[in-house]
Amino acid sequence: MSSAAGREATLLAFDYGEKRIGVAVGNSLTRHAQSLVVLQNRNREYRFEAVGKLIGEWKPDALVVGLPMHQDGTPHAMTQQAKRFGNQLNGRFNLPVTWVDERYSSVEAEAAIRAGTARTELVDAEAARIILQQYLDGLSEDHEFH
């Protein structure tokens, strides 16, 4: 393993929705994600001001955005909105963005709430945590962040 490979990276993940955006934070070295906060998606200015504060606080090396799809993997109306949100994150904050298939994240988040392992008001943040954990679980041992 080279000295740069496997280095620690902080990641922020987003579960984009028209009304709310769930946010999670994770670490590539520990491969652990945790739900963080739910942002109200009031308008573009409010959204990016709130995201900018989180980026300033956590100083992530990369961002992960959930990409909603139909059960069969085909895109739907929210797919394009989530892609646009990720592209805007990249353009505004100059951080690499990776999209992760989030088909089952909301179902898993709701199951976690029913099981008592997540709080109802944080369902969107829990969905973001699931998206990020899925991403972290799929990283190779020598993955490098640029």
C-alpha cells in the first residue's frame, strides 16, 4: 500500500428531497457513517448557506449524494433534481461528488425508526447515513481521495 492510499478522508453525504435534505458524516478510515442533521430545503440560497456552514465545520474531502431511482433502476423526476444538486455542490464548493444508488435507503431508514434505532425527525439524516455507509462499505482498501 502506498503512503497516500487508504488515507483518512472525511465525507459528507446528502439525501436530497424537495422539502428536506438529510445529511450524514463519515470517515473513510473507520468506514463509519453517522446521521448528522436534516436541513429544510426552503430555497436555493437557504440550502447552500446551510450546506456551506456544514462544509466549513466538517471540512470534507469529498461529498456523496443519493441518487433516487425506480425499483427497476430507471430514473424518475427526483433523479435529475438530485443530480443537479450534486453538480451544484461540486461547482460551489469545489469538492468531488459521488452519486450512490439510494433505492432502498428510505425504506431502511423507516425500518430503523420502527426498530427504535433512529429518531423519527431524523429519518432523512438516517437515509443519508445509509447512503454513506453503503458507499463506505464499497470502498476498496487502497481507495484514494483526490
